[in-house]
Amino acid sequence: MSTVGVPQITEQLQKLPSEKLVVVYDFVSYLLEREGLTVTDDGEEAWDELLARPEARQSLREMAGEALDDFYAGRTTDIIITDEGLLAPG
């Protein structure tokens, strides 16, 4: 496995559309909380501004609709947290 650092992560994040960064932010916040680390509110205003954009709101609506479609069609699985603290299909 190769080493991944901030430069590699930053490079990949820059490729994402801005409205998808909300998902990344939420996941990182979740991981920090699981490690007992403080989640700062730095940049909260920037996230609020991003989410207020019509295109971001539309993307979130579309993603929610897709998730509901998958759920109702039986294409989802439960997620569990393993003893090692990892996410896995349930």
C-alpha cells in the first residue's frame, strides 16, 4: 500500500465538484469524533455559503432521491462498525 498524505488528498479533493465536498467534510468530522478529536467550526460559514447555492441544493436533492430509489428498490445494505472501528456491510 502506498503512503497517502495531505498533498495527495488535497490533489484528489480539488477534482471534486464543490457540492460533493460536503460529504467529505461530514465523513472527516465523523472520523475525528470517533477518534475523540475536536471537530472545529472553522469554515462553518463557508460550508453554509456553499450549501446555500442553488446548484448545491439541487445536487443534494438529487443524491437524496437516488438514495431513496436505491433503498426502496432493495439495492442497499446495512452498515455496521467493526470491532476495529471500520465501516462494513452489515
